[in-house]
Amino acid sequence: VSAQNNAEAIIRLMVNQMKSHKNVEMTYKYQVTSEGLTTDAQQGKAWLQGNAYKVEMVEQQIVSDGKTIWTYLVDEGEVMISNAADGVDNTPLKLLTSLDESYAATLTGMDAQGNATIELANPKGQYKRVTLKANASKLAINSLDVYLDDGTKLIVNIEEMKFDQELGDKFFTFDTKKHPKVDVIDMR
């Protein structure tokens, strides 16, 4: 019970600290492991501001203003538009700010430098299990291993987090005028 209470307290403090800022900017590297194969590490960047978010990866960009989600598949040259309320919110970035509400947490390790390993479980969630490594004293997330139902594991290593950046009014929207050759698939 103590390990669970400690884990939940650490998660709650980290989530509250992230929510206390106007926005969060995160630079990370990610890999995907599936059926014994691991992809090369790719660079990614993400922003979160209230219900709005933007995730940039090599092969896709996901942008949401909290009402609409634009999923831009770079190689296919298409953007899918959907209502945020209709879909499953499946970005690891949004996962971070719901950890204290959705997941049962258990502290499985703590080293002398204050680095905690926390196992998170949510049988009803899109991500059933997450292993989070964080510096408990700095309330800084170091990495996430996100396990999907199909056996796929997403490994995210946080390189840098910035807070309270100045972002323009249209930052959390997808501008089709900047991508005139993109095929727009409106699923709303």
C-alpha cells in the first residue's frame, strides 16, 4: 500500500506541476517495438496547452485545438480531420496529464538519486500498462514505455521539457493553405 501511495503521490505532483504551466513543450526520441523488431530512434516534438496539443514526428503530425483533430500523414500526403469528441484521444502527450485520474500506480523502484520507476495500469484505457521513469525530486519525467493491446511497445525518452512558451493563435490548427497538395479527408 505504501508503494502505491508513494507512486500516486509522485504522479499527482508531476501532473499538477505540468498543469500549473500555460503550456508544455517536449522534445523526445521514440522507438516502436513490435513482434521482436525495433525501429530506429526517431526525434519528436510535442506541445500541450489545455485541451489543445500538437505532436510532430517524422511520419506524421497530429494537431488538435481541443475541438478538431488533424492527423497529417506526411508520406501519404493526406490529412484526416475528425471531431475530438468522436475519437479516442491516443497521444502519449495527453496520456501524461491524465495519469493521476486514469491509472493505478505502483512504485516498483527508487534509486539513491531519486529516480523512480512506476508501473501504471488501466485495464479499460487505450494504454493498458505504462512504465514511467521519473526523477521524483525534480518532478521530471525521464521516459515512458507504453504497452498496447497488440503487443506493440512505444518507448519514449524525454530529452527536454520547456514551459510557458509563446505560441501563436493558430499554433494548434492545421493550415491546409501551407500544404496545398495534401488530400483532405474530412471524417466529421
